[in-house]
Amino acid sequence: MPEVPKINPNHKRRVPKQKDLTRITQKVRKEVLRRSEGKCERCGRTVAYCFEMSHLEQASQLGSGSDPANIALLCGPSVNSGTCHHFADKTKKGREWRKQKKRELEGYYERQNH
């Protein structure tokens, strides 16, 4: 029988996978929860079926999950119409809102750093 090559569990990929670039980090999750005070960042709702972290620049477009200015806390789930996450992901006005929110958050973090 031919010898099977061993798998090295410590091997680091030269080029990270997309999911590793866009995955929302724990540090960002904590910052977004602090910033939003546990409220939907679009409608201000404090009670919802669930709250979800949403990429403002979509993960499919390589939106970073390690940048808190790219993540918003929205009421969800995104598959239910009538929720803010669904609005942001599935409507033209929602896509415009995401761009505006991202600019707003970039300004917020710019002021925080100065």
C-alpha cells in the first residue's frame, strides 16, 4: 500500500480562506454590543425574536468581521420579512442604509481615536 501523507495540524495557510477574513471576532462582538447598548441599531427595539450581528459591507464582498465599523446589531432573523436585518440585506433602501451607517460608524471610530 502507498504511504498516506501526514496532515500537519499546525499548518498555516498562505492565503486565508474567505470565511476567516469575514468571521466576526469576539472582540468586535463585545464592542458592537457595548456601542448599541443591546438595541437594534436601526429601529432601537430592545425586545425582538433575536438580534443578529450584520455586516454592513457584505461578507460576500469581503467585508471585514474584525472592524467594528463594519458590523451592526440588528433585529432579526434576516430570513423574516419585517425585521431590520431582512430590510438591510434584501431591499434597495436597506443597502443604501447600510452604506450610510458604515460611514457614520467610521466617523464615530475616527473621533474615538483622536
